[in-house]
Amino acid sequence: MLQSIIADFQQHLWLYLSIPFISGFIGYVTKVIAIQMMFAPMEFKGIRLFGIPLGWQGIVPRKAEKMATVAVELMTSKLIRPEEIFARLDPKRIAKEIELPMMAAAAEITREVAQEYQPGLWEGMPEFARKRLIRRVQAKAPEIVEHIMTEVQKDVVHYFDIKHMVISNLLKDKRLLNEIFKKVGKQEFKFFSNAGFVFGFGIGVIQMVCWVLFKQPWMLPAFGGFVGFFSDWIALQMMFRPLRPKKIMGVTIQGLFIKRQNEVAADYAALISKQLLTSRNMMEELFSGTHSDRVIELVSRHVKQEIDLQAGIVRPLVVYAMGGEKYQRLKEQVATRILAQLPETMKHVESYAEDAMDIRNTLVTRMQQLTPEEFEGMLRPAFKEDEWSLIIVGAVLGFLVGEMQILFML
């Protein structure tokens, strides 16, 4: 019996030796497919049968809103607060940074509004008087911005919704969310694929021995399915467990993702600060976000107050000459024009704001201080419930490859 087994092994040596390699290949391919299924396709691909969706959408794009919510909850509770980053901005410095573009805009707005509401009066004014009025408006425009920024800093949450900004930007560009997860977990995904081959090869050696001894057709698909299932499951566990360093037989082990906390923090902070928590996105949220109506009211109030202040003691005469209703419309028009110009003007602040807010270094420092449990929460919870679907797909693919193996082995 033993001699016949040895003779059969020698006769089909290369065929039998291919079993561990095919098993390793199954382990590797199922991991690569699992990783692809995390990120692609961006939109649902498939059909609906009796109302039931049959198809697939990448876990990260499909869970975009949930993942964005998890990210922003972690960000605002543990990493960075809007009040903190806005407090780092100096309203006087902002006023200085936008002084030139704001003065140009103020001059244009003054001419346009004056010609619109009092064309005859404006044209009849001496040149020096027109210049003086424009200079007075120009001198006050940066001050208005300074007052507005000071007031925003006093109650940031009232005027700025960081959660809406982060979630809306991530939902608007799901590729950015994919990029964040791919960049943050690049080492783990590489390990995930390589580990699939190692585990698959090891199980394949056992599979080869069992085939040589028993030659049961069900073995190959069964082992293939087991390789796809077990290698997916164990590789995922090794990425995140144990959370804290443990010594086993003198060797210290820890989840690979958790162990790379400092490196991951740097990658995450670089992406977030360059593409998400940017001064441009913040200004857009301020002037066109969920609380923009409050900012509009704030700007209008300051502009109208400044117009009344500039009119001074002659205000009754101005109101009489123009009419009260027309004077109010003039103030509204000036406020509207300045508000429309502000987002473009504020772009001149971006370089200063990036340096002053120092978001990247703040994120790196705070992320490195997170506990392992909090750090795991950055990457895993939002798609943890879908891990089993990836594992099952791996098992099915392994089973199918095992079925194909039978054609060569029998």
C-alpha cells in the first residue's frame, strides 16, 4: 500500500507539487479580489430581480455617508475642533491680507451702486469728492471683514458647520474617500494579499497529502473553499488584532495597522489637510454652507451700519434726497455686492490661513495620542459588517477553483 502511494507520487510528482502552489494562488487571488471589492465599482453594478438588488458596489463608496460620519465624529471629538482652528486666525492679519483686492472691489462697488441709485448726483460730483468717498469706503472695507471674522470667532459653531463640510465634500467626491482608505491602509492591503498566498500554500501542503492518500474528488473544492475562507478571515484578524502588544512564546505581536499608528497618522493628516480641511473648503462652507444665512445676515448688518456711520450727520439729508425706501435698497445692494465678492477675495487669505491653522501637524500629534481602540475606529467600523461578505466571496471563489482542479487531477 505504502509502496504504491510512493510510486504514484513519483509518477505524478509535478502534478501533486502543483497543489500547494495552486492553493497559494487561490489565497492570493481571493485577497486581491477582496481588496478590489472594498473600493470598486464606485456605483452599483448589477440588476434588480423582483426588487432585490443582485450585484455589487464597493464597500467604501456604498458606505460613503456612514464612513464620512464616523470620520468626522472622530475628527471633531478627538482630533480637532472648529473653535480651536479658527482661534488661530488673526482678524487683523486677514484684513491686511485681503486689503488690496478688497479695496479694488470696494471702489468698483461704490461706483456701480452710486451710478445706479443716484446717477445724476454721482456724475455731478467733483472728481475729488468722488475719490474721497471711494477712499472712505475702501478704508472701511477691510475693517468690516475684520469685525466679521472677530464675531465668527466668538461663536464658530453658530456660523460654521464642520460636519456638513466634511461629509458633503466626501460624498461629492467618493474617489477622495477611496484615496484616503487606500493611502492609510496601503501596507495592510499589501500584507493582506501576500498573506493569502502564504496561508494558501501551507493549507495546500495538507491538501496535497490528503489527495495523495485518499484521492476523494470532494477534497479539492472543499480545501479550495476553506483556503479562500480561512485566509481571508485570519488576514483580517492579523491586521487589527491584538489591539495591544502581546507576547506569545517570547515574540511580541500586535495588529499590523495598529502597530503603524505613527506612520498612518502622518499619511492621514497629509491627505485630510491638503484635500479636505483646507482653508478654501472652510471659506466655502462659511459663505455657502448650512449656516451661510447667518453669515449673510452678519455681513449685511456690518455693511449697513458702516453706510449709516459714513453718512453721519448728513444721513437725514441723504435719506430725504433719495427717499427712505431707496436708501434702504442702496444699503441692501452694497451689502449684497460685498458679500458676493467676499468668497473670491478671501482666496487671498488661503496661504496665511493654511500656515496659521496648522491642521496637518495638529492632526498628526492628536492621532498619535489616540488609544488603540480609537485608532482602529478610523478604518474598520464602517465596513466591519461587510467583512463577512468578502470572506464568503473568497470561499466561493476558492471552491470554484477547486472544482477546476479536479479536471486536471482525475
